[in-house]
Amino acid sequence: MEYIELTVHTTTEASELVADAMWEHTPFGVTVCDKNDFAALARDSSVFWDYTDDALLRTDGEEALVKCYFEPDSAEAEIRVLLSEIETRRALSGGAIAFGSLEATRRTVEGDDWIDVWKKHFRPQKKGNVVIVPAWIPYEPQEGECVVLLDSDMAFGTGEHETTSMCIELAQDWLRAGDCVLDVGCGSGILGICALKLGAKEAVLSDLDPVAVRAAQHNCERNGVSDRARVLLADLLTESSVRADLVFANITAEILKRLAPALPAHLNRGGRVILSGILNDRVEGVEAAFSAAGLRVAARRDRGEWVSLVLEGGD
């Protein structure tokens, strides 16, 4: 089957906002191609890859390509609405976020060529004692390893990105046995599932995207943790009944700042928060927002242009 591939030229800092808008308009997958990520991989001798998008190599250092797919019959109408929404997000940022040119290009692709291509390059990844394993690849766990299976139709939340990797690593340092965990913007469910496999008592996984919710529910089943996991299609800015000992929020700096005033209401006494998805030049703003909400920075981890923070508070 043929699909229409839409590519939007944006920037590193706006790429996740553009991708989020795309997820609201297509069930067929979203891809972020960022030259900064490519450069970070090139510096990491522990990572091997044998494929990259040639178009990415022709962009400048601050440009990112965000792609999504539509069925031909509805593509033009959906694309018009989507591009209008992206422009609205740019306007709402008030210039605080550089969105770049937002040039949009289209091409026709064969579905079989793109919908499974990422699976060919997704391999088991070790993050401390946690190993993220594609469900379609046989894997024999080594002693002491905590294996998390991922089996999503869409390549989001696979653990390959620095922001997710740092969350998984920090969880191994800050999770306490028997914790109740909340994963805000759960995507594939990877962080909540990791926490359950590492000893959390229960986890609530929430997302605004129905595709993500379905993927998270499926991955919870594949990992045998459905009895301890609750997956919600919910906005944690308005949903106040969920409380946890450890909260994951791997989103974007701007959304994290919006979330800051509401988050303490979800923390039990002595609770901790692991934040990620923060670009280097956005850290101070995020820290200030959460400090105003009564949470202090207990630890920080940097990787490439990305930062993860551990916050304590909730007393």
C-alpha cells in the first residue's frame, strides 16, 4: 500500500513539539531525524548503525527533519490541518522556541518500505542492569540483567534516545523497592515497565496520545506486568487522583514548566521526580519552575545536548 510521507523542516528544540502535533493526526508513525543526534552517535564507539537518512546529512547543524505518514485519500486535508496546528504552536511559544523554516515536503512511499524499517535496526540495548529487547529478537538474559521487551508498531520510546536512556539509568539509582510510580507522557510505556521490573509495587502510565496508550498497554502485557500497571488516557495537569513515590516526566522543557505547579500534588511524602527531555539551554528555566513548586534538584545527568534532573520534595 502507498502512503504520503510528510517531512517538516524544523529545529532541534522544536522537533518534539512538531512530532507531538503529528502524533495527533496520524496512526502510521512519526520519525525525528536530527543531525545533532547523529553527531552524538558518531562520537559513541559503543553504538553501531548502518543506516541514516541522506536528507539529514544535507541539513545544517541546527535543523531537524520530522516525518509522518498519511493514507493518500485523506492526506491533503489532514496535512493542511496539521501544518496550521504547528503554526499555532509556534505562535503560542511567543518566540521563546525557534521553529525554523517549517518548510513542508511530500512524497509517495511504499508502506512495506517504511513501516517496518526501524525494526531492522533496533537491537538489544543495555542500560546499566536493564536490557531493552525488541520482542521479535531472541535474547538470553545474563545473570543480574533486568529484561524489558518492547513490541510496538511505532518506533517511539525505544530507549535509544539520550533522554530515555538517562531516565532508565537514574531509575536504577533512585527507585526504592515497593515504590508507586507515575510515568507522565509514557509513550511506549518503557519507563513505567522498567520501574515495575526493577521492584516498583505498582505504576500508573499516562499519555494524551491514544496510540501511545495502546502501545503501553500492549507492552505491559508482553512484560507480564499488567496486573500492577494502570494505563490512562489522561492529562496530569487536570487529573489529581494519582499519587506516587517516583514520577518520570520525559517530555520537553516547555511542557515540564507547565507541569511544575501541578506535579507536587501527585507526590507522596519524600517523593522523587526524574525529569528528562531538557535541552542544555532550557535547564535553568525548568529548575526555576520546579523550585517555585517546592522541589529541589538532588542530581543532574548530562549527555550530549540533553539534561536529566532528579528532584526531591513532597514533604
